[in-house]
Amino acid sequence: MTMKKVSFIMITFFSMPSFSQKVDSIFFHLYTDSLKKGQHNYINVDGKLSNGHWLPLTSKEIQFTCSAGKFEGNELVIPNDMTEEKIEVKAVFKADTSMQKDTTIWIKKLPDPEHLPRLSDMIHEKPPKKKQRRPLPLHG
């Protein structure tokens, strides 16, 4: 066997995902408390392994469904004209469909500010002055 073939076999073997530990359960670990319209919102689902470690799962392992919008991989795409206030999301582990999780995620209502403060503005900004408390009079 040539060195190229050995290298190819080793690279292929070590780059394959390994599920030596069994996924016992799945959980949503969302990065945000609300979804933004007109954006791709990443929906994070992790599998808890039998050894207690966590494994990030993708749409290769999870079947996503939702009450509105559409999934592209792990990303829930919300159109700008969405009128719903919330979206129901369901994740099903493909290897064991009895492992399912549902969650409700609200749609963000307030717009993002047009301009965020610069770091230099925040560093040089003086903190607000605290009110001086008058000492209580002593009664004797």
C-alpha cells in the first residue's frame, strides 16, 4: 500500500463523526430569547451523551419543524412580513424519533437601534453621579 493510500484512509477514518457515546436526550440551548424578522436565526440543539458530555447537533441529526417561517439547516428564516407573535419549534432526533423537544420562541417586536455607541464613547463616558445621602439626625 502506498503512503498516499494510507494517508487517505487515516484522514477519512479520523474525519468521520464518531458517536461512540449514545445520545440519551436532546435539549434546546438557544442563543437568544427572541427571533428577528428578515434574518436567519440559529436554533441550537444539543445532545446529552451517556457519559454526561454535550454534543452539538445539526440538521443531519435533527429534523426541525416550525409553525411559521422555514428551516434552512439549523437556521429558522423569518420573513419581514411575519405577523405571528411567536413560533412553535419542534426538534426530533432522527436516530431515535422518540427523542423530541418542543419550544416556543417569541418574535422580537422592538427594532434594533440605528446606531450603537462606539467602544471609545462607552469607555470615556462618565458614570452618573450618585446622590449624596444625608445622615439621619441623632435624637438624644
